[in-house]
Amino acid sequence: MILNTLREKAGYLLIGFIGLAIVGFLFSDAVSSGAPFWAEARNQVGKIAGEKVSYEEFSTQVEQATQQMMASTGQSSANPQVTSYAIQQVWRTMLEKAIYSEELEKLGLATGSEELALAMTGDNPHPIARQALGGGQGGYSSEMALQIYRNRASMPLQQQQMLLELEQQVKLANTVEKYIDMVSSGIYITSLEMQRFHESSQKTAAVSFVKLDYNSVSDTAANISDQDLEAYYKENKYKYKEEEELRSFDYVVFDVIPSAEDTAAALEEVTQLAEQFRTTANDSLFYMSNATTKAPLGFVKESNLSPELSENLFNAEVGTVYGPYFENGAYKVAKLLDAANRPDSVRASHILVSAASHPNPVERREIADSLLQRIRSGASSFGVLARENSADSVSGAQGGDLGYFGPADMLPEFANAAFEGETGDIETVETMYGTHLLKIDDQKNSSRAVKIAVIDKPLEASQQTTRAIYANANAFAGSLSGEGNFEAKAQEAGLVTRVAENVTAIDFFVPGLTEPREVIRWAFEAELGDVSQLFDLNDRYIIARLTEIRPEGFAPLEVVRNEVEQEVRRLKKGELLSEKFNQAAQGASSLDAVAQKLGDSTRTAQNVNFSNPMVAGAGYEPSLVGAIFGSEAGKMQGPVVGMTGVFGFSVQNFSEPAPIADPAATKASMAERYRQQYLGFLFEALQDKTKIIDNRAKFY
């Protein structure tokens, strides 16, 4: 819908993405016919339940998802976070489609044509259809959805394709929901389960406790053997199973930052621009010729200005120049070009001549001019022509009405025309979507607005500075000869060694690195102990060393030895401190007496809750909380081997919860919670039994 895309400032026509339907489910052929099998294999991003996923189809859908997410957030370019999310969601969607489709076919579940029609255009449509077809000020209506379908044949092919994709999304989602309803019908909450849940979430305890901290025992005193490690590992091997291969690496960073000389040169350049800006005869041309960040110059209210410009230019005389000043990594100079009263919001209508169907701008302008001539001659009304001719079928169905909007809600060219014109004006406006006939219907709350041109020069490292930093990084890389000297050489060079642990092959995030894909690809091709080449990542030089490889499946003891050793040592300290507690408890009549023998005092924790394993003064202690709610009030208990120490405790009292006010509502809430939990387990189970080959890391 043009309305939605204008409001979001970018994006695709007609559909958004929610739930299962982040991107379309139309899959192109995996490879062109006649391609040799080795070329086909190289081109595969993956294979799900025997269904091949080619790079072409996957990358197309990732691009669609990326564009839609950029549209929804107002971004002009994709950052690594958006790209990563798009890749993960498209893959997840493909998994869901392949896995659920197989199950649905086995069960004979489907969505028929009449059912699909109701889900798309009925009074109670599927949420995906409601979201996609619910543009306009009034939201979704069955009449509007039907109008879109009536105009289907006259739509540009791209919009027809997107509508078909939407139908497929709704059809699959609707059928999956039938399957989910079948599974959910087996969920039943008994009265006993409800009561236990209520008590676990509402019952609280007041507790006195004494803690023997693990830090009070030295590691040497808690002596452990290889046999201890092997026995613990054998018993707890399930804890060290990896679903996919993980790798860890250390790295150092050489930041490319401007020198003092670079800063002085940038300030001098902007100072000279400020002097020229004061005297130039053509402000707009000077701005476009010298600003690094260029945008259409329009009127803005004070609330939309930075504090710097609000204070120094908003109430100044036209022609005033302010700067240089430093803001957001750049030296800037600003000039007040104009001031006038402008509305806070505008109601407008438009007729779009689409660039998709009429790529020639001259042709579009001729069509728009002919429509404008018919309106001015009285041959037809704006509303009628919008219904008959606008490529924006959603607003067109409303006579072109876009409702009220603010200056930031539309594309700059469109907003400038709407807010700088007068009520009743009809103007022609060009945007990325084509040529618009814009009619200003109403304007509200006029107040002072200003037009300010800001010339910015980002503060960046010069070539000389960059070469010097590169030379330092290269020298460090050359000094790394032999094993075990990475950290020593880094410390000698005054560098901080950073750690990236348990990275997957398809990860897009590493602590301290904004775009780490190149480093991650190296890590999954390197051998243990290898040192990387010099990576140039967005004004940073990176050198890494591979420190650990955890293969898929059960990690060998030698790989997880440090983790196993920590746990075994904790348990060994627990044994020693438990013995110490038992000795102090002999003959003691109270917990206070035990604490006194231990040279300590008791502590108190209020409102301890079974569903929250945090204990004030003790920290995260699930074993302690479990023991508390399994004991009787007034009795000394212990020892309990916890996460941070060994505990003895005595429950002062339990606070029983009030009776359940609405048992039916509580059962319904629990059932929905269990439903969501079980559905997650269900998909994991289906996924585990499906053969999946994931080659995404080779392409991204």
C-alpha cells in the first residue's frame, strides 16, 4: 500500500510481515535445468526434508525481508543487525514451511478456496490479511479488501505477485493453526495443578540462614583428581552436548581514529565554509555543493531541532550563521534560510501515477497534468479520479484520502509540498514511487517553523594517519611468531586482548565487533592456535587467534575440561564446607548457635518465592529455595550445597496465598502458557526428526 509506504518512508507495496509470514512462500526452481550436480551443490544454501534451497531463492527472500524491515524502522540502509535478523527469519520460515507442510500432508489438513476467500476478505479475516490489507485511516474493511481483489487484474505485475504471495502465506498459516488447535486440544489443567501453580507463584517464606562461602576454601585445599573429572563428566555428559559446532577466538583491535592534526584540519575547513556561507548569494547551491549529508530543505518545528540549533538559530534573524560546532562525529555550520508559520499536521489526498508501471517521468507528468486539467475544468472530481486512476488502490478507494499526518510521517518531497502549500492547493510531486497529484484538504495548528541548512564534515582519519595505524597493526602481526605469545605481545604493545566465545558459523555478532562475518568465516576455516591475517573492518584493524573448537555433538572432556573442573571443585568445596557445618551443628540448639561456632552471624531474607530462585543476601540459589519450600517452619535445616556456598537455614514463617479469585481465568491463563511452551517443544521435536543441511555460513 502506498499509504503505508509513505508513512514508513520506504518499503514495498501492499504487504507487511508478521508471524509466520515474514516473506513470501513462492519458491523458484533451485537451479536452472541442465546444471551439473557439482554446480548445483555449490549453489545450495541448504536442504530441508529433501527440499533444496538455492542461493538465488534464499537471497531474494532475504532481500525482500531486509527491505520490509528497513521500511518498518525508517532505515535507509541495512545494518548487520537487520541483515542477520532477515537471514535468521527467512531460514526459520523455510524450516516451518517444509516441516509443517510435511505434517499437514500426512494428516490431510488443508485450507479450501472458500475458506481462503473468507480469510482474505471476510469480516473477520486472518491477522496476516488484516495487517497487509488494513491500510488507510479506517484500518481493515471487507469492502476495501474486496476492492483490491476487483482491481487485481489491472495491478502492476509486481503487486499481483505480492498479492499471490500473501494468499499463500495466509493459506499455510491458516492450515498450521488448524494443526496447532488439534495439538492444543489435548492440553488440560487440573484443579490440583492450578493450586500448585498458584502456591508456587504466590506463597512466600521468611528465612534465617548462614552461608559458608566457597571463596573461604582455597583451590589447593579442594584437591581434585583426573578420576574425579572423568566421573563427573561421565555422569553429566548431557550438559556438554552442542547442537552445532562452536568456535572461540581472542583478538586485538587497532582503531583508526583521527589524529590531533586531522581534527585541526577539519575544524579549519568548516571555519572557512562558515565565512563563505555568510556571504554566498545562493544558499541552496552552496549547501548542496558542500554538505556531506544532503537532504531536501524544508520547514521544521523547534521540537524537531537539535538542542544546539534550537538554542542558537530558532529565534534568530533569517540569514544568521551559527558555527562551527561539533555534533555526532562531525564539524558543522548552520544557516537560517527562512522562517514562517507552518501547520503541525495536514490532511491530504493524492493520486499516484506509479513509476513501476510508467517508468518514463515525462509520460507520468503528462498523465498527471491531464488529470489535473480535468479537475480544474470541472469535468471530474479529485475523488472520482483517485478511485479510477490511482496506483495506490487503498487510498484510491477512499477518494485518495490519506488522513492527517505529521511532517516526519511522509517522504520529504511529499511532506514539504503538503506543509508549505495552502489548503485547497493541488500540486504535482515526484517521489521514489512515481508522480503524485497532491491535494491539501486541511491544515492544523500553525506556528513558527524554520528552514535551516546544515553543512557537515565528518571528522575522519586522514590517509597519513590511516597508513601509520596500519603499519603498527602490520608490525604487531609480524611479531607473532611461535605459540603462546599472542597475549604477551598484545600486553607488550599496550593492547587489550578481547574474547569471542562459543561463536556459531552463522553468527553475525561478536562482542566489540560491529561486522564480524569475515573474522568468523576465518575462525571456521582455521586450525586450533592459528593467528589470522590483518582484517580491515570499518576503520578498525583486527588480528585474531583461534583458541577453541567445540564440535557438534558431545564435547570431549579435554575441550570442556575447564568447565568440568570448576563444577567438580565447587562440589569438592561443598563437601568440605558441609562437613564443617555438620561439626558446628553438633550440640547446637539453634541456627544462631551454629553461626556463632562458625564465627559468623545469621542473615534474614524476606519474601522468598519458589518461582524465583533469587535470595536476598545469597544470590541465585535454586537448591536453597527448593530446600526452603520442602521444609517445615521453625526447624534448622542444612547443609545445602548451593551455587556460591553451603547454607544452613531455618524458615521463620510461610505466608500462604489468598484463595484464587477466578479459577476459570487462572486455568485459561495456565493453559495458554503451557500451549506456547508445548508448541515450542513440538516444533523442536519435528525439527529434530527432519534432515536439515545448513550451508548459510558459506554465503553470508
